[in-house]
Amino acid sequence: MIIRVADLEPEGLQIDVPLALGPLRSDADEIIRVEDAHLRGDARRSSRWLEVRGRLTCKAEVPCARCLAGFQVPVDRTFTLRYAFATPGGKDIEIAEEELDVDFLEADGELDLRLVASEQIYLELPMKPVCRPSCRGLCPVCGQDLNLGACDCGAGPPGASDHVLRSIEPEGA
Ligand SMILES: [Zn+2]
Ligand SMILES: [Zn+2]
């Protein structure tokens, strides 16, 4: 769904749409699959800005930072974004101090809500998503998924607590 600023009525626009979001890429160049994305909210404008308030829900599948297995993170994010209209000719415009975060948009421009939604997903996802708190990750030496059992290389689970180490019985003992 695309909002054309010039077409926006004074009373604003109600938003209640499912969004088809293609796979996104994380900063670490990992693929993030998105399912069931839905955006609800509204858009309204003044002579100086466009404001979009919304609530985005979806399920995002991300790779675990420890074991690399994909798992789903529920996303439910409420946001308010304000886009100031850039003045033609590139003249500096005065921005009130509390508006320093604002993005800019042409007054006759358009806003793709899929891009807005994608950005909100990036903001919501943890930097290092972990599939579960007890995830043991991969052995740094042989690469075995230590959630499936201890590996044979003897390096043991990285960063595992004493409790975890004690709970692993040596094979054949
Ligand atoms: Zn994991
Ligand atoms: Zn190993």
C-alpha cells in the first residue's frame, strides 16, 4: 500500500491492510522471512508534515545467533512516524528540537507502507536473537549443534555454565 501525500484528504486515511513483505535482510546479511504482516493505523497531514501512526503485527523467522536454526519471533510494534516536507530548492528549513528525528518527504511524494513496516520489523528484532535461553549453540571447533548432544571433539559447549557441563554424561562411561 502506497500513500500519495497529494491525495491525502484533510480528515486523513485509515489504514488496515495485510502487507506482503518479501524476505528482508538483516545487518549481518541473514534472511528474515516475514509472515502474516498486518498494519493498522492512520495517516494524516498538515501543510508541513505527514504523520503515520500504526500498529504492525507479523511473525518474523530469524536465525538463532547461537545455533543458527531458524525460529519465529512474534512482532507487535506500535509506532508514530512524522515526515517533514522538504522545501523545494533545498533551502534549510527550521526544525523544532523535538523533531530532530524526523525523516523528510516531498510534499508531492509518496510513502510505501511496506518500507515503513520493514523498518519497524528491523527495529523490533533483537540484535542477537536466541531461539531459547538454554540454547547451547554450535561447538566452535567442530560445528556440531550442541542442543542435539555433546560433540566428539572434546571442546565442549562454549560458555556453558557448570550446571550444564555437569549434566552432560561422558559417552560410554
Ligand atoms: Zn539456538
Ligand atoms: Zn566439537
